[in-house]
Amino acid sequence: MLRFVAFVAVLAFCLSGNPTLAAKVQGKIVVTKELRESLSELDGKNRKAASTGYWNEPNGVIQVDPPFVNPSRDLGVVLIKDGAADRGPDDVLTVKVLAGSLEKNLVIIEPGTRIKFVSIDPYDHELYSPGMKNFLPEKQSRNAFRPIDFPKEGVFEVRCKLFSHFKAWIVVTKSTDVLKVDAKGAFTLEDMELGKYTIKVSHRGAWIHEQSFEIEKERGEIKMEIKLTPKGKATGKKSSDTGKKKKKKNGKQKSRKDK
Amino acid sequence: MFVSRFWTLLLALAAGVLLAVVLLAKDQLNREREENATAILFKELDKTDIALNLQARKRLDVLLAVAVDSDIRKILTDVSKDAGKAEKHRQQLLTVLRARNKDLKQYAADMLIAVDIRGDVVVQVGKNQRDHGHNIGGFPVVDSALRGYVRDDMWKIDNEVFMIAARPVINNSRYVGAVVHAMKISDKFASEISPRVQLGFFAGNLVIAVGTPKKAEGTKHAQGAYIGQPLDTVLADKQFKEKGYSEVQKISTTDGDFMAIYSTTRGEAASNDVGFVIVTPIELMADATSFYNQAGTQDLNNLPRGLIITVILLAILFGWGWNYLEAERPVATLLKNIQALESPDAKDQLNVYRFRRRMRNVASAINKVMDIKTKAILEAAGSSSKSIDSILGNQQPGRLSSASFKFAEASVSDIPDAPPPPGAAQQKETPAAPAPPGGGRAPIPPTPPSGSKKPPMPPPAPAAAMSPEDELAYFKKTHSDFVALKQKLGEPVDQLTFERFEVTLKKNRDTLIARYGCKSVTFNVYEKDGKASLKATPVK
């Protein structure tokens, strides 16, 4: 009888409790249609200022899509834990140079990190960053690389002197971690320690979303969905048994540097 | 000379006005030509922009045939779903794309690219044909095409510039990729876009294409190197980028002068200082002679040559006429009157009233000089004898070659009264003055001429105040004395006829009477320097 009671108790514990050994966050970043349409408007305004061709008209067969945002390429997501110590410069980061942008349009690194720009494009480039004295235009052919150090925090726009459309951003900021997001916007955080966290999303060099949450239990899984909307309309929700939503911020939040 | 001077003034004014007109006409013509050239440049600037617009539209339209190709749609659909299938379809897509590009004929692309929905190049035909796999997403025209836009652009890749057209590829109502048509800007392209004026394209300060207008044969064309000369200045001008076109630039080449206007292009390449330039020749006149050099045969034939020749001849005729009337004729008259003084009947002075203006002054001056000279001679007569012919400037060799007449050294008031007629008693003493004919005071005793060996012979009776018969007898007596003395001295007397001798005596008698107002003149024959001489003495 005692053996049976003990077995039931263990079974009940196992069934009722978190089977994982540590807290885990399953998140997804959703790029809303509103955000894409707002980008379309923004592009339209920029297009008027920029030099365009003679013709730019819908195809007349099916509706034109708004600008596509690839979360893995176009977004930068960082995790910041309250009270965490600086993790120091990252290892040398290799970034591929394409015809129209970098392999990732937005790269987030720790201060003091070196980036190695490697061109895989058949066309020559002359990358530079306005205002950076150590990142001046310099011809870069295919397979050539340029190491550039980013010692200070800030947002650095990368341009190409030969292709005016070329734009990418290097965001240098202190963070606990830089999240890897796939093309569909999914990301996973494992072995999370107890504490308060903030997730910040950057697009085109600007922080467009900020969301905080708290890990209250050592074990369990948090499902998180971050919907990116135009500024002032960001939403986020969390459903879990290990933490609670602390607060939610939108794109009006300033970056840490600005603070 | 007034009319001659006025005529000269008129001619000078006319020449000055003509010169000013020619110079003004040259400047005005140059300015007009520049204005015309400027108008042409701005007109052609608009036309070129329109031509590029239509050309872009045409390329977008012909590209539709590529975008709707069923094979291309199917392959891009597969590759967009799974990038790993790109290698499998690459050769087939390459073949199809080549065929479709060939079908475009004159609009065939120099570079035709098929990209999947991610912007990755699946196949590329033409330039860099073996390249694939690289991503050209990020080019605005490619991004727009992948979203469904039909769009054109201009790219600068290395030192080449391409006109770009891009269309989305749609399959089952979904965007599965895009096709990108790139046409390289070349001399041929520039010639086709602008058949009437020279069109060039530049990238930075490098001219990459220069057209040769087909419908403007025979006109001069500027070389690319010359077209590129003002580019540094033009590109540095802020207004060029603000307005999109430059001020009209002058280009001087070895082939002539040109005017050019530089413009930015549409599209992304504009940010790389890519643009086009319209060039037109201009014939500026360097100097007034260019009118003749640049005149055609028809212009020369249309010249009113008869009128021009007539005007020239009239100008010459009037000039010569005024010159004759005001210069040559008065001088000739003066000369004639002066020469008349040499004749036996000449007056002792010029009649100044026969002359006008300056000639009158000249005649008066001559008279004055003659008076001064005569007076000087008379004053010098007291110490040395003068030949009457030398006094009067009337020397006539062969007539009286050795004759000389000397006046008494005394003022007019001391001149004795006329001597008695030849028949009256004559004073025989040498120092005594001869008795004037007709009675009265005896003439002043003549001073022996310098160099004479013996005192002159007593003067014969005076020739004035005598009857013609007495005077003739007196002249004959004087002639016979003179001939006798010459024979005595061994001089020839063959030429010395009485008729000529009488004329000379009368002439000298009249001259002295007119000059001194004396009543008569006596003539003395004497020897001077071994020769016979004759001396005339006025008798008051």
C-alpha cells in the first residue's frame, strides 16, 4: 500500500510539474500587415525624394504586396536581464556583403566588437558609415574582406558609395543576449534564470518594440508572441506557467544609449 | 580746301560707321547664334528626356513576353519554394531566357536576369552569364518588381551604365520572382535616342558614350574628351543637382566651338553622377572678316555689286574733283602767274586778287619776299654793282650775256632830273653827271662797278621824256657804243641785233620807271672785267 501511494505521488508530481529542467521561452515575432503598409508609405515618401526611374506602376494583374520584412534578415532582437553584468565584446563577427545590403540588414553587437565584412557580390563595393572615421569608403571586390571595430555604443548606418540604395545598420549596444530569429520570426530562449527580462526589437536602426517579462519559476516554458505594429500600436502577450507579464512598451521607448 | 576736308571727314565718318556696324553685327550675330543654340539645347533636353521615357516604356512592354513565359514562371515558382532546386532548373532556364531575349530583337537585353522571390539570381544571360546565386534584393527596382511593380531604373556598375527594366513573374496569382532587363548605354544607344543632335552619357567625370546623330550628317561632332572637359565644374555646382541640369557650357575644340548642356538622369545612377549631355555646334565669328569667309556662293552672288562699285567710284570721283578744284588748279594758276613774271611783259608783282584763300596768301608772301630781296639788292648796290637781270630775275643768256646795269648810290630823292634830249649839250667831264634829257638836274654820277678797269664812259642822253624818234636814235647810239666796245674788247657781236637790244632797254627802262617813279633812264656803256657792260641810271 505504501509503495502504491508513493508511486501515485511521484506520478502526480511528474504529471503536474514542469518536465523540463530549466525555464524556457518560445517566442515568435509577428510582422503585422499594418507595419508593412506603414513601411510602404515610408518608402513612397522616400522614393519621392530619391531619384527614381520613369515608370513605377502596379502590374495590373494582381495586387501589389507591401514591403516584405524578413525577421531573420531585417530585424534585430536583444534580450536584456535586469542587473546582469556586461558580457564584454563579442567574438569577431563575419557579415556577408550582398548587392543591396548586408546578409543581415541589421546586426546587433556588443561595444568593442569587430565585424569582418566579406563581399560575396560580383559587383564592387565601397562601404562606409557616415561619421565613422575608421569606416571610410574603400573599394572592396568579391571575396575581399574589411575588418571594422565598433568600440562605442550607437547605431551606425552602413552605406555603399557605389550603390546608393545599399543600406544596413550596425547597432552597438550592451545586452544579455542577441536572439537568433528565423525567417518566420520564431526564437527560443533556453536555460533562463529567474529574473526580470526585456526584449527589444530593432528595425532599420530604430528600436520599434520593447517588451518585459519575468521568470518566476526555475522550470517551465513561456510562450510569447510579439506583434510588431507601427509606432504606438505594438502589442504583446504572454501565456505561461512560469512567469508573468511585467509591462509592455512600444516603439516610443528609447534605447539604453538614449537613456 | 574746305570741301576737300569736309569730303575727307565724310569718308572717315562713313568708314568709322561701317566698321562699327560690322563689329556690332558680328557681336549681335554671335549672340543670336548663342541664343539659338541655347534654345535648341533646352528643346533637345526635353526631347531626350521624353525619348528615354518612351524607351523605358518600350523595354518594360517587351519584357512582358519574358515575364509571362510559362517555362520561366514554372521554374521560378519551384525555385522560390525551394532554393535548392535552382541548380536543377538552371540550365533549362538559361536556354529559355536566351531564346526569349533573342526574340526581343532590337530590344534584346545586354543582361537579362531571372530572380526568385528572395531576390537571388537564378540565371543571368549576357554580361557575367556564369554568375548566379548572388542576391540582388535591395536594388529598389528589384524589390519593387518582387512586390508586383513594373519599374525602370538606371544602374551604374563599375564603369558601365545600364538602363534597367523589371517586371514581376506571376504564377497562380502569386509573385514567384522577377525578370530584370538591362541595356547597356553605348554610342549606338545614344545615336538612336537622339537622331538630330549629339547626345552623350557620362558617369562622373568620364564620358561613357557619345552618339552620332544620323539625321544631322555634315554637322560637326565633338569628341568625348572635349565633352568631358567641363564635367568637373558642372558636377561641383550645387545648382546642377538641385535643378537637374547645368548652365549652358561652351566647349572649344580643334574642330570648332560647341555648346552643351548637362543633365542628370533618372534612376539610382543619378546618385553616382551619371547623366547625359546635349551638344550642338556653334559657328562663332572670331573677327569681321569671318563674314566673308562664312558667306556662301549665293550670298556673294546676291551682293549689289553695281551699287557698291558705283559708290566707290563716286567717292573717288568726288575726292579727286574737290582736290583738283581746291588744290591743283590754284597751284597751277599760281605757277602760271609766277612764270608770267619771267616774260618780257610781266608785271613786277603777282596780282593777289586773282587768287583765293590760301593761294592769295602765298602770292602775297611771294610779293613780300620779292620786295624784301629787291630792297636788299638796292641797299647793296652802293658797294657793288648788280646785274639788272639778276635783280629782276630776268637773265637771258645769248641776248645780253655781258650786260649789267648799275644804279647810282643815292635815294630816290637824290635822283637827278631827266637829262636833256640827245641833241642837247652833253657834259664831257667824266665825274660830271650827264645832262638829263629834256633838261633838269643831272643824274647821280654812277659808281664804277667793282672790278672795272677804267671809269665808265659818259652817259648818253637819257631815253625818257624824248620823242620816239629821239628815243630810237638814243637807243641806236647806245647800241652802236655797246657794239663798238664789245668789238674793241674782242667779244662776239653776231647775236647782238639792235631789235633785241632795244627790247631789253625798253623793258629795263619801264621797270625802273615803275619801281622808282623816275621820269627817264640813262644807259652808260663801260668796260667791266674786260667785258662790255651796260648800266641803267634812273633820272628823276
